[in-house]
Amino acid sequence: MKSTLLIPLLLFCQLIFAQPDSLFLKEKPKKMPRPQWVQKNKASVDLSQVSFSNWNAGGSNSISGLLGFESSANYRDKYFSWRNDVSVRYGINKQESRELRKTDDLFEINSDIGYKPNENSDWFYSAKLNFKTQITNGYKYPNKEIPISRLMAPGYLFFGGGMEYGKDIEELSFYFSPLTLKATFVLDEDLANAGSFGVTPAVLDDEGNVIASGERVRKEVGILMTNSYEMEVATNVNLKHKVSLYSDYINNFGNVDLDWRVDFNFKVNSFIKATLGSHLRYDDDVKTVEPSEIEGELDESGAKVQWKQILGIGFAVDF
């Protein structure tokens, strides 16, 4: 009887020591999500139109349109984050008895790569690249004879490295770079010779002939801080905030270039949306122009705060 009981007891002990995980039902480690690329695309059209007929208060018929396209391709695993996006916007406005005018014009590319040595950390060693320019000529309306900006005049390139904090880096990011290169491109000869956007102007003789052409590229090295945040403030109402602060070490350090954008997106349904946005800019190298006393010419004025407000209703498609 004792030997009969001993055999099952020995077998039970062997099973316990041979397969402890299965018998004690220990929790298995969670599998990390597989590294993957996530791509998103969004196309949008905002339209507004006003028409008058025998309107006693007066008014001018007008129509406006804004086309937008955004595409992103992001990679994320335990240690690496690589975010890439491109944005294109172009807007026009036509009023009765007035020339067609541009209201928005942007082509922008961003690429951010980050590495964190500890998978539980929210801090990344990060490198950022930002490039932006415009597509068509810009004018000081109603003067459409003299362009004040063109494609790659200006074009801006930022590239540098630093530290970035982001608990959910696609929605919250704070980036600090003590060493960032800023290059300003002015590839149009007339604008470069005029010294537009901070480049060194051409050297002229007493008769106004060009002795030495203006520089096409202005290089700066400075400190860059950026912050972006995206959140749902109410049902179907999203807020997107992005600010960039840059100061050059060599030329007038402490004079800060500002680029700050805040957008509210209101979702009506899967296709119809409304947007309310504010875009504030200041760059000491970008001088404003005023009509000259000489007809057909423009005089340079000092740098001023630039502000643009956007309100649009239209269609958006994600794909």
C-alpha cells in the first residue's frame, strides 16, 4: 500500500519541478507590438463664395478656394521612432473687379528620427530636418509686376540634433537642439541682388550696375526649440498646436525667430469638416516692403510680426 502511494507522489513531484510555469500558471511576458510603418494620407478642399444681387448694403461677389494635401509615413518600435511627413497647401481668391490673388502657398517636408536607450524612457536622442518653400510667385498686391517671392526664394532648411521628450511622441513632443543649421535659399537673381530674406545684397557701382552678385544662400548656426501638441478638446473637435523658436549664435544672438500655428478642426461627418486656424510668424531677416515714391518700385521696411487667420468649411478624405 505504501509503495503504491509512493509512486504517484514521486511522479507528482517530478512534474512540479520539471514544468513549474504550466503548473503554477505564471504570467507570461507580454509580446511587444511588431515594428511597423504606418502611412496616412489626407486631401482637403475648402470653399467659400459670396454673391450679391440688388443688395442695398452693397458688396462684391467673391469666391475662394484652398487645396490641401498631407501625407505621413511613421515607424515605431521599442527604441526607434522615425516620423516623415509632407504638406502642400495652395489657396486663391477672386473678387469682382479685382485680380486673382493668392491666399496660401506652402510646400513643406519634415523628417524626425529618434532613439531611446531605455524602452521605458520618454526621452529620445533626436535629429530633425525641416524644409519649406512656396510654389508660385508672391506679390505685394495690387502690384503684380514685381514678385516679392518665388519658388526657392525663399526656401528654408533646418537640420540639427538634440533631445526630444514625448510620452506619445505622435501627439506630444518637446524638442531642444543646441546645434541646428539654418540655411536660407534665395535662388532668384533679382531677389538675391536686392538682399531679400537676409542674404547679402549685390555690390553696385555708381550707375547701378552689378559688380558682385548677391549671395544665394545664407547659413546660420543656432539653438532651436520646438513644441507640438495634439488633443481632442471636445467631441469631434481637435486642437493642433505647433511652435518653433530659433536664435542664431553668431548674428544677433537672443533675437528669436518665431513660427507658431494653432488649428482647430471641427468634424461634421466622415467627409465634411471645418477649420479655424491662426499662424503667427516673426523673422528678423524678412523685411517688409512698402510702395516707393517712384512709381512701380518698392522700398524695404523693417521686420514685422506676420499673422494669418484661416476659417474654412469643406471636404476632407483620409486614405
